[in-house]
Amino acid sequence: MDVDELPKNRATITANVEGARVFLDGAFKCETPCSIEVPVGDEVDHELILRKDGYVEVMGKWQPRSVTERAPQLPDLKPADVQINIK
């Protein structure tokens, strides 16, 4: 069956930092808070990534088993440690 024909899970993605960019399998989808669609039944561990400038990105895998399953709770985005050397 073609992936486009599979049912979709429409999941809400949130983060502890508003405006984090959401990537699904490497493709930009939206900025939090937002909703994404993930195919159900394609037997693929989809990669979910949250990115925000000044923060360490977080990643999780998700293979939805139903159209109502909630997206996994990803870890909180934490500020990136920045070291500046001044000469």
C-alpha cells in the first residue's frame, strides 16, 4: 500500500519553549505548538526533532500504532552552553 493511502495520526507537538521548529524524518513541518500528520501502519520509526536557536536539539523516534495515539513526550529543550573566548 502506498504511504499516501495509509491513515494518518494527527498529533499535537508542544515544547517547553514556544516556537521550536519541528522536523519529521528530516523535513521541517511547523513551529510549536502545532500539529503534524504521521502515517499509521507503515512500520517506520519516524524521527521527530525539535530545534530552537540557542538550545540543544532533542530527538525521539515514533511509530504510531493508531490514529489516536499521542506523540511521544520529548525531553525539554535546554539552553546551549556557549563559551566565548575574548582576546
